[in-house]
Amino acid sequence: MKARHIRLTAAVVTCFGATAAAPLAFASSHREAPLIAQDPAADNTDIYAWVSPGTHDKLYVVANYSPMEEPAGGPNFHEFSSDVRYEIHITDTTRAGLPDLATYYIEFQNVDGPRVAIDNMAAGPGGGKEFFRQLSFNSVTYRVVREQARQRTLLIQGAPAAPPNYGPRTYAVLNSLGASPSATYDDAFIAANYIRDLGNNGSHGRVFAGPRDDGFYVDLSGIFDLANLSGPGVAKDGVAGFNCHSIALELPIADVTLDGMGIATDMNGKIGVWASSSRRKETVRRANGRVSSYGPWVQVSRLGLPLINEVVIGLQDKDRFNSRTPADDIGLFAGYFLNPILVRDAEAVGIYNALGVPQVTVDSLKHDRFDIVAVLSLYPGDQVSANLDKIGDILRVNLWQDSGFPNGRAIPGGAANREQADVTDVAMTLVLSGFSIALGDNVNYNDKDFLAEFPFLPLPHSGFDAPHGKPTPIEALPQ
């Protein structure tokens, strides 16, 4: 590929917040590839990363997994998988191959309640034969390991993952039985019991793991009917009312800078962040229902910038893309970035005709899209060079600047119920028009307010009042 110099100008960066009525949009990493769609517990959905405003003394990373969780989906509610290694990567963007400065491994373990004899009718709540899972007193714990320069450090062991938000009666009853530290599921309950220090006295930050409201918002029903979108005030947020599972890290800046001493220079503060998940290479399913996994870890999902796999990579290669690292992106997938198939699909279903875009403009959007490659390689104001081995799908963060997409991706930002930039509209505008036309899906905010404090995403929806059901009307009995 011939190198070109491209600059993200102030005008282009401004387009990252543009919205307008238009007939196409995209979803974040929700069931984005055929194989990972069959493995939701390992499926990355979103990642956010930003520095604490003003002080720049902390890096916040929030990585979401398990798309479209129905809050009332019992009796076996969604949880992190004990067979998956969840990974958050802090990347050195100044070196060829985009090596990790630090990698955080988060591994979960299901802790079952005591097994009770099947014929023991007198056994009270707390055994393994309960109908209501929350009365079995099962729990999920996890550990966090940090790898740096091939050295691994255990930061926390046996930390409890937050439980599902079953509903108000569950926590009132569990509290009366001594099985819950609170009779209500609220922010105070989460902060007091499920936000934990990393390292001695929090020397390496804090962590939270558990279910949260999925903070992404997009018109899914219209998108997947060949871009049959509705107008403002009518478009529906297809992610509203669903939960995900989230891992949130609060990391001291000294742990993530190139020299490990804090932010000394502009170059020392330029990092990348991406998340992934891995499973063991071999899985054995036994006749008794037990599952055992063996062999090396194999990456099955990843996410850096929002919407890259969904919007840019072709269906035939989406799972392959999930299995590779960002350093492989140009070598293996350059054709998708330079010649976006979505432009051809949009042309085929009449999008450009509806917008009145001249054919010569449409044809120019099909080839040599170095503007898309630039998004993979730039901090705002930088230039693309011939260093293709430093280009990849990572979320780039300037630690010495306040974050603002595409320099990081912050929660909260802008209004309390929306991101600082609507990344769906950003991806649409970039790929389909090269920032020449402001495009949007008319879904512009989340269904719940983000939090101003760690772990930032809203509380998960309750199973009891999950918004996906509706009252059954009373019918007259036949005479």
C-alpha cells in the first residue's frame, strides 16, 4: 500500500459529533460475527477508556461483554464464564507491532452452594437443588492478574462479582436470611460490597465486575431490515432495557505510561487500549454434564474502536478478525479498510439515491479510503506515515489531555444519558460519506443516566420490572 499523509483536521474531528436524519446506521459489538454470536459470555460489546479530567492521574477502562442480556432471564441468570479469560490490553503505540505495556487478565470462578441429597425434603434454602437459583447461595468470584515485561503480578484474588438485579423481593428475603448485605439493590450496595482495591491498599487502583445497563443506543430493528430506519421521535433504541456484564478498572497513571513514572512528555502519554476474551483450545463435554477445558488460550473476541468489525470487516472474515491482534489489521484486512464493502451495500439498497448523492461521489467512496486507515493510526492532529506496523484497531488515549472521542472514549460525557460523541453516527459518517455528509440513526441517548462515579455505567435493569414484557389483557371467558 502506498503511504499517504492524512491529517485529522479540526473540521473532521468536529464531525465526530454530527447527527442528521439518514437511512443507515450500525450496532456496536453485539453478535457481530457468526461464531462469537453463539458464545455470548465471551463476546466483547463495548470498551471505554479515558483519563480523569483535569488531574490526569487515573486511567479508567470499562469493558463490556455478553450482549442483549434479558434482565428477567432466569432461573439461570447471565454471568461471567469460568471458562473464559477476559483481557484488557494497554498498548505501546510508539513501537512496531503495537506490543502491550501491560495486560490485565480477569478470570472468574463459580462457587456453588452445598450439594443437598435429592431426598432430603427437610433441607432449607442454601442447597444445590433449589428452584430459585438465588436461594442456592451460589456466587461468582474472580482474580485480576497484571502482566508486564513477561512478569505476572496477582492484584486481587477471590473478589466477589456483583450479582444480578433479580428484583426487590429477592434482596429483602436474602437480607432477612443473612445471605445479602443489603435489602435493596442500589448504588450504595454496589459501592460498598463490589468495588475492590487492586494491590496493597489500592496501590494499583480499583476494580468492579458485574452486570450493568448496556449503555449503547442504536436503532437495531431498522438497521437489520436493510436500513429501514424511522425518523426523529419514532426511531427505537433496540438496546434499551437490556443488560451486559462489565469489568471496570481505575488505574494509576504510573501503571500505564511508557516509563512507569507518570506523564513526562507528550510521547510518553500516548497509549492504546483494547479488550479481548480467550478460551482454552480444547473443550471436553462429559456425559454427566461437566465441561473441562485444556491447552493454550485462544482469542475468540476483541474490541478497540467501536464498530470496526461490524461496519468494515466482511462477514466471511469477521471471526478471523476477532482471533487476531491489532498489529495484524493492515497486513490481513487492508482491503476492507481501503475498499469498504458497506459503500457497495448501501448503493445496492438505494441509500445514496435517497440522499441524492452523485454517482461520481459514490464511486470515489469505494476505493483508496485512506481516511478510514487514518482513524486506525492517528491521535487527533497527527499524520499517517509509512509505519504500517503501528496501525491497528485500538482506542488511542493521550494521557496528558482531557479525553474526547476519538482521543479515548469517556463516560460520562456530554449529557448524563449520552456519550460525548454518538459513535454510531461517527462510524456512519466516516464510512459512508468520508465526513462529507452528516449521518445519524435518530437514536441519540441511552435509556438510563450514566453515573458520575466509578463504575460509571448505570445499575442493571431489574428482572422484576424488566421493560420487555407487557401486561396481558383480561379476556372475557366464553359463554
